Amino acid sequence: MVNKEVNTVKNPINNWTMVLIMCAWLGLAPFFPEPHIWGKLKWIAGGANGMKLIDWGDFIMHGFPWFLLFRLVFLKFKPKGVKV
């Protein structure tokens, strides 16, 4: 049991603290006038008209920490019978 906990602390994508810092720092930057990821999500929800490849890459870069957070939440609270 101890070895499993040590491994999750060493791996940054399984470390809650590191993922939350990444969400606050990269996932929300720049903070003003609105978080960048929020602007990209609104743009995509509006049909993604005029989005270029660099905009999609920017969306992936700012969205990756949020993906890691949702992954950790799923792994923490998944039903007992579900095998991943």
C-alpha cells in the first residue's frame, strides 16, 4: 500500500496538488478579461467559425490540465465494478 502511494506522488499526472496547480496556472491563464479556456469553449460552442490550427492547439494546451483533473476525479469516484 505504501509503495502505491509513493508512486502516485512521484507521477505528476496522478498528483492532486500538481494537477490543481496546473489547472489554476495554465488552465486559466491569462486571467483577464476572461480565462483563455473559457473563451475557447465559447468559440467552439458557437460553431468554431474562423478557428485555425493554432487556436485548436491553444485549446488543447489550456484544456489538458482540466482533462487531467476530470481523469483524477473519475478514477477517485468511479464505481467499484468498473475496470479501467
